[in-house]
Amino acid sequence: MLVAAALCPCPPLLVPAVAAGAAPELAALRAACLDVTGVLAAARPDRLVVLGPADEAGRGPHPQGASGSFRGFGVDLEVRLGAAGTTPERELPPSLSVGAWLLSRAEWAGAPVDALGVAASLPRDHALSTGRELAASAPRVALLVMGDGSACRTVKAPGYFDERAEAFDAATARALGTADLDALTALDEERAAALQVSGRAGWQVLAGAAEGADLRGRLLRDEAPYGVGYFVAAWS
């Protein structure tokens, strides 16, 4: 059963070493992400799963001990998912590496941790069923869900400006902040893809996992400093 969830954006810029001189710009967002990991610890889960968007190479399960790095962003920094163990051959994708970094900064010492990389294009029904399977995998399950909103909020955004982006992100922020499962389930797959929303599939996995859990949500941050929607929320 799902007992808690934390939702964070996944730009590598959250990691100060990657952001370098721009690190102070995301200080409040970074602090909020660290805060919501406390909700996960307080729930005392038997299993913590980090979810995040991934390309084909990074999709699927990643066991505890999996490692990732930020070398692709010009920084010689490695991270590990949970306690050390036999390092798998596959590296964590960037979104899960950011999640692993957050847990390391929070000094996670709770339940075993593993991860799941999901395609941003994962169909809604598959996402919901994946969430149900995760929730049933242990008596007390917690999720750390990494994902961004639209990348089309301004003309300087990665996806340029799309007038539909702000409304999509506003609806998403409301749903995440109120743990509205119906609203998350109803997020439009085609529009999310057009707006370059990386978090849609993960949020719908969460919606499936939270069915019957009666969790309440709290939105800590809703901003778009680089023309990309970033949300931080906690469900407990």
C-alpha cells in the first residue's frame, strides 16, 4: 500500500556542482525537494521506489546500489541509489541520478531503495497498472516521483513558447497539490507530449499507486525559472 509520496522536478541543475554559478537561483527549489524527502522518511516505508523519465537505455527497474553520474553535464560527480552493493552494468538515467542525489543529501537511512525509469510516452493505462503493482509490492510503499512540467513556458524555454503551457501546468500543480487522482489520470497524453512534459507518465503511475490510499497533498513550489514547469509536492 502506498503510504507517502514526494514529487520533485528533475533538472540536473538542482545539483549545485552542475549548476555552478547559477546554483543560488534554484536554492529555494532545492531546499523544498530536500524537505519533502522528510515526508518519505516519516512514513517509515518498507520499500522506497524512485520514479523518473528515461530514454530507452534507462527504462525499467534499477536495483539498490545502482550508480549514476553527471559527467554528461560536465561534472565528475557520481551518485549511488541507496546503500552500496554490487554495481549493475546499467547507469541510472539523469532523472533517477537527480533522485539518488537528493536522497544522499537527505542522508536517507530508511527502507531499501530501488528505482524505475519510465518512458515519458508511457500510455495512461499502462502507467496506472504499473502504479497499482508498485503499491501492492510491500505493506508500506513510498514513491519519490521525479518529473518536470511543460518545457514551453517562454520563448527561451527548451520547447519555445506555447500558449497552452501555462494552463496545463496550472492544472497539474492543482492536482499535485491536492492529490487529485482523477485530475492526474485525466492529463492529456498528446498535449503533454506536445508541451514536452516529462513528468506526465510518472504522475499517472503515482495516481494508480494511490488508489484507495486516501493520501492528502501539499504543494510546496510551483515555478518556471527557465521556462520549464517545476513542482514540489508531498503526499501523506
